[in-house]
Amino acid sequence: MRTFLLALAFVLSSVAAQAQSPNCKAQAADKKLAGAAMTSFMKKCESDAKKSCDADAKAKKLAGAAKNSHMKKCVDDAVGT
């Protein structure tokens, strides 16, 4: 039970931190990235967003269409479509 609560607190804090930070496109623009550097940054940022969103979906016990919808919205918000 203690491990579960710690894991849940970690997931919630990472989601809150992600919600407060600007999306990947805004960060890339702030850093003035272009070309290969921007491509690499965006791939890593999207990968990190997918991991975070997947952990959030697991914490919320989502499955099927609800999980797919959550993942799409969460990743799109993090990346900045």
C-alpha cells in the first residue's frame, strides 16, 4: 500500500509539473532550435510525454477507448500540436 501511494504521488507530481511547463514546441522556440537539433528535441520530448501520459492513464485505471482518448489529448497538449 505504501509503495502504491508513493508511486501515485510521483505520477501526480510529474503530471502537475508537465501541466505547468510550456509545451515542447514553445520550449523549442524559446531555445531557438532548428533542423536536426529541433527534430531530436521534439522526438525526445514526445517520448517523455508518452511515458508520462501512459503512467497517468495507468494511475487512472483507463483502458480501451478511454485510454486512447486520454493518451491522444495528453500527448497533443504536451507536444503542442
